[in-house]
Amino acid sequence: MNFYGSFPTTRLRRNRHDAWTRKLTAENRLTPADLIWPIFLTEGENKVVPVESMPGIVRVSVDRAAEHVAEAVALGIPAVALFPYTPVEDRDEEGTGALNPDNLMCRGARALKAAHPDLGLIGDVALDTYTSHGHDGVLRDGYVHNEDTVEILCRQAVAMAEAGVDVIAPSDMMDGRVGTIRAALDAKGLIHTRIMSYAAKYASGYYAPFRDAVGSTGALIGDKKTYQMDPANSDEALREVALDIAEGADMVMVKPGLPYLDIVHRVKTEFGMPTYVYQVSGEYSMIMAAVERGWLDHDRAMMEALISFKRAGANGVLSYFALKAARLLKAG
Ligand code: PBG
């Protein structure tokens, strides 16, 4: 039987027929301006050290940091996120290294600001790379103590902002830290320093390569489930975000990325805030491992993951792919 006469007049495949219509009908677009590139800093001079569990990712010494990010700046990546690999001998129970105005983070920020004044600098606030036990705060009877931790985080945030960090990004998940940090910054006149809160940060298995990158893999005693969120929860993420907004967060973040696209979407829809998503180390390494085995195409897997964050509603993505994606976008 000939069914053409009765076939629907709408054929969604028509708009997919040519590359140019696909371009014209694309609902979301990724540009270098959507990307934030995480950078690992290490002590020493003239160092560019590969991170074993993250193929293609390195730690750089402060003297090499400006040149390391130069291409990203030229490609239009608006900001980088800084993470220090604190030498083991500089870590202690209380994470006092976090308060040192000459620690890696602060020296890195000063060097990058001097070389690239228009590049946004985002600095992680938490104690995990400074504590001997690898937790994001200070332990009291084996428990990460909320108030004692927040007090230290405030001083850490002020030291970082004074060194040139533009955006304070608390990744510790203590209660009440955004408001307290805001007050501490304001008291020092640092009224333009923005806060991007890791508002909905989950206790995730996907951070493992990162902990290798910052040297806290072996250090961590126990897990972070008493402060990071349970992957089973979604309503609770909205409560976390609502509190951080009420406390003065300028931007909010969901972390990790791909397993939490529903959270990104709910957060953006509910609050309409500048919303960011962190495609974390494990998500990067998972793709890279499959690429190395020839099981996935690097560029396609990368770009598909990145556009999915835009589709879910994110304004921007923290991604270890940022430089490679920006290069590809430039090449067209
Ligand atoms: C530290 C912090 C972590 C990440 C960002 N900041 C690790 C953790 O919470 O254990 C993870 C980033 C990544 O996996 O790429 N508080």
C-alpha cells in the first residue's frame, strides 16, 4: 500500500538535512566564553609535571603559570580556577598553610594577575590541600567542626582576595560559610570580590584523580559524607542553593557534572542565578581512558558532554577540557 498521501507533513529530519540548517536550528551553542579552566600549581621552579591519572593535565610552578595559561587567554577563556599542590611537609592538622599570604595559591594569583590582568581568577576555599588528614576542615574528635572551620576559611578567603583572586569559591560545604566569608571580605573593603559557591557539591567518587593531582589521595582519612551531599538527593540541593543565595553568593555551582545534569536544570530553573557546573576530574579521566583505548572519539565525547551542560541550563562549565575545546571551537 502507498502511504505517502497520509504521511505527516511535519518531518523533523528536514532541518537536520544539511550542516547549515543544523547550525541555524541549534538551540544551544558552546563558546570559549562558557569555559573555566582549572589549573594545578606546584612548588619549585621551571616545573611542568604531568598528573598521572589525568592524561594531558599538568601541574605548573608559579614561574611557568602565566605562560601556561597564555593560549587559553588568547582563545577567549574568561577565567581559570586555581588549585595548589601543597608539599606534604607544609600540611598540618589545622591546615594553617591556607592562611599564609605567600602560599602557592596567593603567589600564583599574584603572578597571573600581573601577567594577565583581564583574566578572571577563581580560587578554591577549603582546607583539604593544607591538612594532613585531607579533610576540607578541621577535625574535633574525628568530626569536621563547622564553626572552627568557617573561621579559618574566612581568613583564607581574605588572604586569597588580597593576593588578587577575583572569585572566592568555597568548596568545603560547611554550613553558613558563604555569609560569614561575605562579611569577612566586606569588613576588609573587598566588596568587589565575588563568591561562587560550590552550592550543591556531592560526596562523589569522581573526585579521585583530582585528589591525586593535589597530592591528598593517600592522606584522606575516611570520607566526606558528613559535609558533602548524598548523591541520592535533589530537593536538598535546592535548599543548599537557596541558603547560599540568601547568604550573598553571586554565582552558584553544581558538582560533579554529567551525573547531576538534573540538578543543574533544577537549580537554573528555580533560581535563575548565574549557574556553573564542574565537570570533575573523574569525568575527564573516564573519557580520556576510553579515548586511549580507542573506544571513544576524543573531540566528539568532549563536545557532547560540554554542550549537555549548556542544554541543562549552565552559564558556564569548569572543565579540564577547556583549552582543548576552545582550540577546537576556534578551528571551527
Ligand atoms: C576540594 C575540592 C575537590 C575538588 C574541587 N575542590 C575535591 C574534594 O572535594 O574532595 C574536586 C575537583 C575534581 O575532581 O576535579 N574541596
